[in-house]
Amino acid sequence: GKLHEQCAQPHNTQQKAKIATMASEAASIPEEVASLWKSLDPDVRAALIESESKNDASGDKAAKAGQQGRRAKASSGPRMDDSSASLIGGTSFLKREANPEWIKVRGDVYDAIKAKREEELNGKVPVDIEVTMPDGKTLTADKEGNKYQAWRTTPFDVAVTISRGLADNSYVARVTYTAYVSDYDAAEDGMDAVDTLADSMGDLEVSDDAADKTKMTMLWDMTRPLVGSVSKMEFLKFQDDQDARTAFWHSSAHVLGEALERLYGSRLTIGPPLAGGFYYDSYMGDGNSGGAFNEDDYKPVEAEVAKIVKQKQKFERLVVTKEEALEMFSGNPFKEQIISTKIPDGTRTTVYRCGDLVDLCRGPHVPNTGRIKAFAATRHSATNWLGDTENDSLQRMYGISFPDKKMLKVWKENQEKAKERDHRRIAQKQDLVMFHDLSAGSAFWLPHGARIYNKLINFIKEHYWKRGYDEIITPNVYNLDLWHQSGHAMHYKDAMFCFDVEGKEWAMKPMNCPGHCLVFAGKIRSYRDLPIRFADFGVLHRNELSGALSGLTRVRRFQQDDAHIFCREDQIEDEVIGALDFMKSVYTTFGMTYKLELSTRPKKALGDVELWDRAEAALARAMDAFAGKGGWKENPEDGAFYGPKIDIKVMDAMERVHQCATIQLDFQLPIRFKLEYNTGSREKGKEFARPVMVHRAMLGSVERMFAVLCEHYGGKWPFWLSPRQVMLIPVHKDWNDYCQEVRDKLHSEGIYADVDLSKATFQKKVRNAQVDQYNFQLVVGGEEVKNGTVNIRTRDNKVEGEKKVDDLIAYLKELQAEHK
């Protein structure tokens, strides 16, 4: 999951998909395929880097069994009242049945409602409109001179005016309306309806309908008639735009759902897109129905999808009332529950049809199923309705799709490579970490794993010393009153471990910021004292779902390189530049690149608007100074409610995007804790002022960063981080004592060194050391003993030759000091 906003709230429980890819290893791929992959925008490649391989590896037993835990997992379904938690599937699915009769009944209801909507549409006045393109050019008519008109002209029509190729390669449009025509009503058009997939799409970095409603900007089906003049129309392609990929994978989920209904009579529940792919959950009866998915279902599903794609079925949008929706989905208790609980009485929502499938959906979708050129069913699992194990058991099938078969080929090859880099596999193989059911979600750091863990912490502490941070140590447990004061108890208590202490409720801390506020408030502060930079590696606990736990990327016990800066408003810019420089140094050391995004005031923001504006301007100036104008992008209205933030997205060796580091301004905690400092002013009412609080982390969770680096390096740790730095290998047992002496000397200098005194052959010892990822093997024979030297080999089997022991130590200490 994302770790931004980590100081302000617990991790959300939405499981991020993590597909790993290695374009740098494309040598084994045909040249034209590799070229296509490399030509994609980095964000596209990053979106595909998720991974099925992680679920195919050792994995979390509970997740495989569909045990999501008692707290509802957001990504497993729409949130509803607790009263909805019950077994509702009943007899809606008794056995697998191809093309059940209810599909036709639903289609007949759809056709009847469609006829009503067409009558309404006939009453609309098709007034002339104009469309402005991103380059400023305004279009008013097609190539034949036919005027663009509201209720008639579609984005596809506009694209064809420019070129047929543009129309055929655009998947969805992003439109900004100048104004709607007078007879357009958003509520009548189903645009005010709740998005029934919003909770499930929390993984995706798209806002509600990707819309900026203040600017009348929204995603629009290519084949949906426009309802006013457009001040900016963009045609989005899969290769270039996340919204286009989201729409593409959402459409693919519908195609998957259609195949499941046709083949098995599955009772569909929800089918959202993910950051790299999609899934569909369906009710397939209880354990006695024989409906559960297995790998033998993949090929029939793929074959059925191929038929659907070949038919080029159009995606058709239809507005329906709540009553019409209930009639349309009668017999599917899951759809009925969504409609009953999430769609207010007297309102309208929308459905989409492609072929035989009709599904509740806000859209948008691609023009037709023929756009989906490549599809693969990737895996399946059990889950539960709303993520609650007391609810019906569901069957989930995942898929991936592309507009080009070559992309799917590359993706499949990358999945195989990704398995080798799974941090769970590497951690087990290298004996770094273990887990136990008696403390699920909490890692046991074994000796070699603890070496890396401590090196990461010490690395950050070195920076703290140089950058003027003061480390503090704060309690692990607090009276819950603290969390009421901070506001966390109201929103995040379910994610906290709470318990009774002498009749009062206490909790283990899930973050450090409220404790740091207490420290700041513990004495009178002067403007001369600021900025104050408190750093804390305190142990944190979050009550994650049992089914959401995943290796080291989702845990219950962890530590963060957590720090909070208390500063004056006029110091924000300098402090942010300092934090960005800190971040750059850290990720340059790791060999990672990064992108910066400024997330500004959301609609739910608290506090003075003018303060927000000044803070955002300060952040923008800091980012300009650090990255240069144009070196970052803005995410309008995506800030936290308590302050604007800088999202730092780092890319690893496999081109995956991780959000670990964060820099966030907070105006609210200083108010909640009544923090203030003496301004030095004698003017009445201005003697004291609130500090601005900056939440910042470079690694984020040390556990998660360990996992990220494990996969970034593929288990080949750089020397300064390596838990196995040197292996001494005597050619003969006569040189064992000398090897032990050298080992002890290296150990006294802080170098991790071992001696292989086994009876294995020399070649076997060298091979074992290389497999175990020792950075250097020091071979010792009679000549080396005589000369006081060692013969050096690298783990890549490069022979570097003979070197005096003292010279070797100096060289290794230099590698450590320079973090190489």
C-alpha cells in the first residue's frame, strides 16, 4: 500500500497489486517486442509491474484461503453498513450452468428501459456546439461540413474529423465543458450517482470519475454524445495515460464477467480495474456446488473472451432509476444489495451493456470489445463478500489485457523473471526473516536480516546527525484520550490495537506524530528555537486485516524513519528543500530515480484558505528550486485534509513505482494540541503563533523498504548493506588457522566475515559463497599465508588477484563509508 500520509493515519487496507518487470533484461526478447516495451511511457511500464508472481510464491496462507479478517478490506468490495453482513447468496447459484435463462430475462428488461430512455433523448434539442483541442484549435464541424451538435456528436466523431487513426487508437476522452446545454440535467443523466466501485478502486491514482467538477472536467466515453461545448478535449491512449489504462482494464473486467456468466452462470458481484490488470468477484455457491474456480478454468475463459473480442461488441451506456436497476438485477442478491444500500431513493444511476452482459457501472469504457487484442486469466483465489469472513464466500478471477499481443508476451516473460526477485523468496533463501502464526504480521528478524535492518536505520541516523535532527524516544502505548485529541480515534480506531488499563482504554501507537506534539508542548518554545526537528524510530503497530498481510510490504509491527519538523511559516520553503535534498541523497545511494508531485487543497480541507494558498506557494517554490520549473507536476485537490503534501514516487531497477518517502504539511495537529511559540512580538494578540508541522519520512516503513530493496537488488546486496560481505576459503585445511585469524581481524574492523571450514571441495566452497551472495571470496593457499595476503574473487566470479590484508581492510572500509 501507499505510505504517504503515514504519519497522519494508519495504512489503508487496500492491497496494492505489484507486478514486477525488468525491461533491462529484454535481451532474450525479440528485438521488435523489446523495442515496443521500451517505447512505452515509464508510467505505463510501472502500471504493469505488479505481481501475480508474489501470489504464486510462498504467499500468505490466509489470503490464499480467502480469509480477509474481521475488519472489512476496502479493496475487496464496496463498503456498506454492518447490518448487511450475512449470507445472502442462497440459491442464486446452485451449480455451473452455461447461458442460464436469467441472462435473457435481464436483457429483455434492459431493452424495455432503453426504449424509455430513447424517448427521453428524442425530446432533447440538438443545438450546435464547438470543441477546442489542447493546441487551442477550435472545431465546429466534421469533414463533410456537418455541424457538431449536443446530444448527437461524440468524441469519436471529433477524433475522426482529425484522423481515423486517432479515433481508432483513442480509448477514452477527457473533456472540459465550457457549459452544458440548457436541457442537460446531470442527475437525470445518472452523473450524480455514487460510484459503486469507488472503494474497490482505491489502489488507483484517479479521483472520483477522474473529474475536476469545479472545472467541469471528466472522463467521457468515445461513443457517448456530448452535452455542451468543450473548452478542452483530450483523446487518451493506453500507452500514454493512466486514465486510459484504467478504462481499458475496467472494460476488460466486464468482458471477463461476460465470459463467466456465459460459461458458468456466475453471479457477478464487483469487477474493478487495478493498477495493472483487473479482477471479477462472483458467487459460485457454497462448498457443495462445485462452482469454485481452478486452473483448468483459465483456458475456457480465455477462449470465451476471444469470441467476445472477435464480435466487437459495443459498450453501451444506459441511465436507470433505482427501481429499474432492482428489476434488472433481480435474482442477484449482491447487485440488489449494492443498489438498495448505495443508490438513494428517487435517484438514477447507470449500467453498461456489452453483448449479453449488463452491469452496474459509472464507466467510462472503450468503444467496443475488439479493442482488447490480448487477454490472459492470471490467477484465482477465494474471498468474501465485503471482505468479511462471516459473509458469503466468493470466487475471484484475475486477468490482464493489452491492446497489443506483443505487450502480453513481454508481460508474461517479465512475470517469470519477477518470481526470482520476490522478497519473500529471497528472505527465506538467504535466511533473513521468518514469520510465525502466533504473531501474524510481525517479522522475526534473523541475524543476517537484522544486519541489513540496522544498517538502514544507521544510514538514516548518519543523515540525522549531519542535517540537524534530534532523536527522541516516545512511549509505545497511550491512553486513548491522546488519539481522541489528535482525531485519529474517530477515523482509525479499527486499525489500532486497543486494550483495557485499570478501566480505561489504551492503545498501541500506530504513528508517532501525536507523541511528538506532546514533546513540543512540554516546554515554552521561542521563535529562535525553530525549526525543531524530532526524529523517532519508535515501534509502531497497526491492526491490519489478516488476509491483507503480505510478507514485509503489509505488516502489523514496523518501524519508520519518522520525523516531524516544527517551524515558522516563513521557514517552510527552506525545510522542504532540505527534506527533498535528504530524499535525493537517500535514493541516489540506493540507485533509484524519483518523480515529484504536489498535491493541493482538497474540497474537504480544514483551515484558513489563505494559509493553504501561502503554504502551497511555498512548496511550489521549494520544488522549483530543487527540481526546476517543469521538474514536477501538480495533483489538484489531492492533498490531505490537514495540509498540502509532496508525493515522492521512486522507481527501482525493475521500473516499479514505490511511494515510500513523503513530505506533508500539517496545520491541524498544532491546533488540536494548542501548540504555540513565542514570536518575540510585543503587539497585543501576536505574542504567540502556531508552528507549522511537517511530517516527513525518507524510507517510510523500514520493513517495506527492506522488501523494496531486496527486490531492487535481486538479493545481490551492495557491500555496505550486505549481511554476508566476505567468505574466506582455505584451499587446504592447513590454512584454516590463518583464515580464522584474517576473519577475526576483519570482524574487529566491523566487516561481516566467515570461514568455510567444511570438507567440501574448493570449487564447491567458491560456488556456495557465490550462491549465498557473499560480495567477496578470499581464497587462501600456501603462497597467501607466506605473503600475508588473500586472493580476491567477487560473487560474479571475477578474480581480482592478491592483496595484503591491511590493504583489503582499507578498501572494504572505504566501500562502507561511501555506501557502495
